[in-house]
Amino acid sequence: MIDKYIEMSMTMDNNSHGSNKKCFYFDDYVLLCGNSVDRDNHAISKINVMKELKEKGVNVVRLLEYKRVGNRDYELQERAPGSELYDYHAYNSIAGQKQYLSRLKEISMQDDSFYDKFISDWDNILTTGLDVDPSKCNNFFFSNNQIYFIDLNRMGASYEQRNEYKYMEMAVVLRGGGLPWMCEKVTDEALSIIPIIYQKIGLSIIRMNGDIDTYIMQVDPNDRYGLRDFFVNKKVR
Ligand SMILES: Nc1ncnc2c1ncn2[C@@H]1O[C@H](COP(=O)(O)OP(=O)(O)OP(=O)(O)O)[C@@H](O)[C@H]1O
Ligand SMILES: [Mg+2]
């Protein structure tokens, strides 16, 4: 099946792109083209892992087929529903700021189940040996009040390391990204919404972990650039 899509992509412009891969949209599928770190063996196990995750109800898109042509790697994946959580490419336009703010509000108004599912899906992904890449918010899609995870790759660091920082990363993703991103677009209005998101994800973390290992957040809402907002791994008794 992948050959047909590779051929169609030859006469198309890509619909989206990341730092490495070009992405071509078809109705229910996407074709990604780039130099992937996923060589054949890994891609084959990834096909199985993604299938298992999906069957478990985790919001991932399946990798369906993989093919290397010359020095190019192609991946046929299910197309993620909805749109990128935050539009990475439009960050410094006025329209981009408006879009950012409206999505931020939407996230801040989600109920407990949204936050709980986001955390448990992320956890489930890490336990398979695949990793979430929190460095860009376009690795997350938003549809029907849920987050979908794309761009999952084999874990580069140890599970312990990745596990240690996950809550901070989740909070950063939901607020719209890391520091450079924040400097550009964080308005006073956004600053008033971000603590609500921190609060909700913090409560969700506590809900999910019980009182044995409880995580609390320390957030300074007046810290404009988010330099001091962080999640700490602390027991509260
Ligand atoms: N399954 C998918 N469904 C819908 N859109 C997708 C899908 N996979 C990729 N895309 C689009 O293509 C973009 C690039 O894909 P991806 O993140 O996998 O590539 P990348 O180059 O590794 O990205 P990065 O910049 O994170 O390194 C995504 O941000 C998204 O907009
Ligand atoms: Mg990506």
C-alpha cells in the first residue's frame, strides 16, 4: 500500500513538516518522508508497539508501513485527528498569538478526565520504550477534547531519566512550549491562564499517584518567562 502513496507524493507539495520530516496528507493517512533514525528493525517493532498501544486505548496514531528508498525513509501512518495542539510555525504573528490564546483557554477549561487521560497515555507510551518528544507542541494533536500523540521514537535516555521529568514536560506542553516560545507570545492574559493549567495538571498528578508519591508544583505566576516554574518531585504529607 505504501508504494501508491510514495508515488502520489512525488507530484504533491507537502502539507506540513517538522525539523526533519515532510508530511503529505491523504484522507485517513499521512506519508512522512525524511531521514529517519528508525531503521528497518526498529520500525518493524514500532509497528507492533503502536498497534498494542492503540488497542489499549492510548491516543496514538499507528505506524502502518515503512520503506526505505535510496537514502529516504518513508512512513505511512494513520492521520491524527484534529489539529496541532499549538501551531509552532505561526508563533510570532498576531494571528498566531490569538490562536495560541484561544487554544490555551480551551485547555484550561478542560475537565479532570482530559488531564488524567493525557497523563496516563504519556505514562503508557514511556513504558513501551517509545518516547514522547515534548520539545515541540506540534508533536501533539488536539481533537474532541483529547490529546493525540505523534512523532514517537525509541527512547534515547534511560526510562528513569525520562520518567523523572515527565510531569514538568507535560505542563510545558500544555502551556504551549518551552522558554523561547514563551518569550515571544506570553501576554498578560496568557499569564493569567497558565496557572490554571498548572493547577489542574497538578491535581491530576496527585489524583493519579495517590498519597504515597505525591507531586506538587511550585509556580510563580509573576515569573513572566517561566524561568522559575517547575514541577518538583516532592512528597507532601
Ligand atoms: N500521523 C500524523 N497525522 C497528522 N499530521 C502528522 C502526522 N505525523 C506528522 N504530521 C505532521 O507533520 C509534522 C512533522 O512530523 P513529525 O513530527 O513526525 O516529524 P519531525 O520532522 O520528526 O518533527 P520534529 O520537528 O519534531 O523533529 C507534524 O508536526 C505534523 O504537523
Ligand atoms: Mg515532530
